[in-house]
Amino acid sequence: MAARANITIDQGSTFSTYLVLTDSSGIVIDLTGYTVYSQIRKWYTSSTATTFDISIANATTGTVLLSLTANATANLAAGKYVYDVESHDTANQIARIIEGSITVTPEVTRI
């Protein structure tokens, strides 16, 4: 079962956050040799998605960096979304590590 973490993103702003990925027992996942992926969708069944820029910041501590450019967040309508982070190991075993909701708060200033 994936861990849950909810995120707030300010529309039109550069976004980044570090996540530490753990297994169901709370033990940090060593991401050495893994690839990670993450997407945002309006609903679980949505056919369109925004893909997070995601990188492994520290493999041995299970730390990943999720980020979006200001242009990418400006293209997200204000409201609620869902996301998850999946890991793929060298044998292409896929696991959903973390999931949750995203709240995009509306931008007022536009330049």
C-alpha cells in the first residue's frame, strides 16, 4: 500500500518539493538502480496528465525531487488533482510508492 502525502501548488509559481520514499513498514527505500515517475491528473480516470519533473536526489536515503516550472503550474487550472509516484527497478518491477491529492491555488498576478 502506498504512503499518502497531499501537496499544495501555487498556480503560476515554480514548484519543487523533496519526498522521502518509504515502504509500508516506514523503512526508507534505497533507490539505487531505480527510475521514478510521477504524474498529475484531474481524476484517476483522466486521459490527460501533467508529468512532474522528477529526479532521485539521494538514492540511499530514498529522496526524490518533484518539480514543475512556473509555465507548467500556470497551465494547471485551480482546483483539486490526484498524483502518484512510481518506482521501476532494474527488473522492471513497478511499485506505487506514494500517492495523494494536489490543491492548485489560483494565481492573481499575471505578467
